[in-house]
Amino acid sequence: MGTKFTRRRFLTAVSAGATYLALTNTVGCDLLERNSKSRPLHKSKVWPLPSVSSALPEGVWAFRSRPDLSPPAVEVTKKAHDDTAPGYIFVAPEKGDAGQGGSLMVDDRGQVVWFRPLQGTSGRAMNFKVQTYRDRPVLTWGETPGEYVIFDDSYREIARVKAANDYDGDHHEFLISPQDTALFTIYNAVPWDLSSVGGPKDSVAVQGAVQELDIETGEMLFEWHSLEHVGLEETYVKPWEDHYPGIDYFHINSIDVDHDNNLLISARETSAVYKIDRITGEIIWRLGGKKSDFEMGPGTRFAFQHDARRLPDGTITIFDNGSLVFENGIPKAVEESRAIVLDLDEEQMSASLVREYTHPDKQYADAAGNMQVLPNGNVFIGWGRALTVSEFSKDGKLLSDARLPPQNRSYRAFRFPWSAHPSDRPAAVAERTSENEVRVYASWNGATEVATWEVLAGPRPGQLESLGSVPREGFETDMLVQTAEPYVAAQAKHRSGRVLGTTELVEL
């Protein structure tokens, strides 16, 4: 490919529409060589090329400068609207036949911003998002089997948490509390008599558990077990209905800290949200399900739900998977999911529907999914196994839409602002296309402030000069450089002109 792509062919292809960025002065490759030369540059010798990096037919990215990364491509099906909230999209795709699984951050065009593939051959990453730890924004996610990870804004690991008491942590939730503790879910199979729900007497029940740990010391502060407080009679599933032995009667899938410091817990298989006393573990109230303490008003009934959250205004958001709705107390199948906002009157013990969000294409997620209310009032929804990721205005207008490949589904999806400076160096590869031309590919995984790439070249490592720069374009920027020199490097630069990082020197 490279040896046939000359500057003449490039100029013909882009015609008069190409924009060249000329520099008025130069900066030597300070990180590489302190003795590099610099002189005024009157004409740029660097041109942007249409990026060679692309999503392959299998829906997987390939990068020349980072061949170790092959994240699945997020397809943008509706471009971001002007009213879309700022920030990047966070997903944790499963490993597919071609694409890697891991923690993935993309922009509104679907371009990769940061990707960390799974470190092993099995397992998955879950709940990749931004949280606050020690008053600073951090990246967090869960890694199966049973570990929870915290990274800082240079992508260094600063903490890793595991469950106490010989339990294995579960992927459904990892929440950093306002007290800087870790709250997470556990699935625990125990011997149990299932005759009351049509099963054998000698069997097992999978209960949901919650642990709260001190992140720094690993000390366990709180532990809760569903079978001590919620009986089998509350479930809507039958023994062996799921992939678990016995009965997975509870299926805990979210934890949130309420305004009074107690906990909100969502249980999929009982179609209920429970408020738990954070000291005693006793149930304060049930919302939904067979034993709701609230009178459920029109449109408030939900089923097999996920992601129950208390908002600052006192309302509660829930991702209603929509596997069941209830008419006169009788469950009825329906195949459309929705995100709902409920108002709870905890004096009159009644629930009312404030608003609901549905997709124009009637997305249906038989499992997974979440709802995130953004600071500007917009609503970001991960449609779980329906694979779609959407943003809506507060009044329900669809502002943007994207989709993951079928094999790379993500349990939840989020939008967050994020600014980072990686601790590693940017990467570059270069290949000579002719005696006087070189093609350079540059990238910096996770760097959010790179505006331009400047190319430096010279006859020796100690004698490099700037040949010009081009705007950063996506994860990997592809450049054609006019030079016969044997040494090339690239510098990532801030919009102010400040050098953020320099690649290793490439010898041609």
C-alpha cells in the first residue's frame, strides 16, 4: 500500500479541498535529544492523509501504530445533536470472535479515545465509568473473576478491591460511596428447600449479597444477605429457569446510596427495589414486586428491572426491561424496554410516574441496561442486550444513537466528561513510500488534549527539526511527510502549542 502512495497521487485525491497547517517556528525534539536543531519553517512538509485506520468488516478497529489494540467499533447511527451533553461514551464490550473485550471510551463520532483490553484470555470488564475517589475523578470497572479496579487520570492503577470472607465479587455493581468505601454485589448459592416454589427439597438457592469495604485497607464494614430478609415467595421465576442450578430467585443487579445514607437495592427476579437499613440490614420498604409497600400508580409497574438510582430531587430512576407488565395485578408479556422516573410519596406510600423514555425503534432488552441522568438534564440510556446506546433530551427527544456489534454487548453505557494525560508515551510507526517521502502514523491511547501532531526529522538523533504539523484526526493520525532523512519522530501538541509528549525515535 505505502510504496504506491506518492505525494502527487495524494494531492490529486484531495485536490483544492486539502488544508495545510504551516508553522511559523519550530520546536526541537526535547524529550528525545537536547541538541536538536530548530530554524524558522517557511513551508510545511507534512500533509494529512485519509486515515488508514478503520473498522474492518467484522466491526473491529485496526491501528498501525497500536497493533496490540483491536476494540470493537461503535457505530454511530444518529449523529450527536447540538444539545447533546459534553463528554465521552463509556462502554465495556464483551470479547467477540474478532474484537477484544475491555474498557472502551469513544467520542460522539465513534472514534476510540481510550481502550484497555482484557488482560487475560477469559472474563470480561463491567460497569466502566467515571466515579469520584478522594475528591478526584477516577475510572472504575469490575473485572471477572471478582476484582474491582480504580485508575487515575494518567491511567495508572491506584486501587484494586476484592470481596472479603472468601466470597467472589460479582460484576453487576461497583459503587464508590460518598465515604470512599466500595459497595459491590455478590451471588452466593446456598443449600435450600425449594418445595415452596415447585422445586425439590434438597437443592440450592442463589441469594444476592452486598458487601461494603474500606478501599484502602480492605476491611469489611457491612454485609447483607437476601435470604435473611426476602423469601422465595417474592420471586417471579421457577427453579432451573435460568442458567444457575436450583433457583436464582433474587438476582441483585444494582446498589445506590440513598439521601439518608441507607441503601437502595434492585433485584431483577422479584421485580422490586428494596430500601435497606445500612446498619441493621432490615428492609425499610419495598417498591414494586409482589409485596410493594407503595401503591403503584398508573404506568409505575416495572419488571425484571435494572439500575435503580435516587436523584437529587428525590425521584427514582429505573431501567424497566419490560419483560412483564401488570394489568389488574396479572403479569402480561411485552417486548419493549423503557427508562422511567418515579416520584415516591413516602408519607402516603404511593408511587407516581413522572416520565418515561422509550426508543423510536422500540428497543427491547431481555437483560442488562441502565439510565443515567446527565448534569444538563439529558438522559443517557444503555439498552443492554439490545446493543443500542442513546441520549435523549429531558422531554424525550432522541439526540444521538449508537450501536455495538452483536458479539460485543455491554452491560451498561454511560456519558462522562473526562480529561487525562497518559503516563506512557505516544506511539508512532513510519514507512518510506519513496526516496523523499515517508508515511507516519501517530496515536496516544487515552490522551484527551492533543490538538495537532508535529513531525520531526533529521540525519542523526541529535539533529532533528520540525517539518510541520497537522490536526489530530481520530485515534490515529495518518501523515505524508516530505523528507529523505533517516530519523523521524512525532510530537503531540496542545492547542496552545505546548508539547504534551513525544514518540520514540523511528529509524527508517
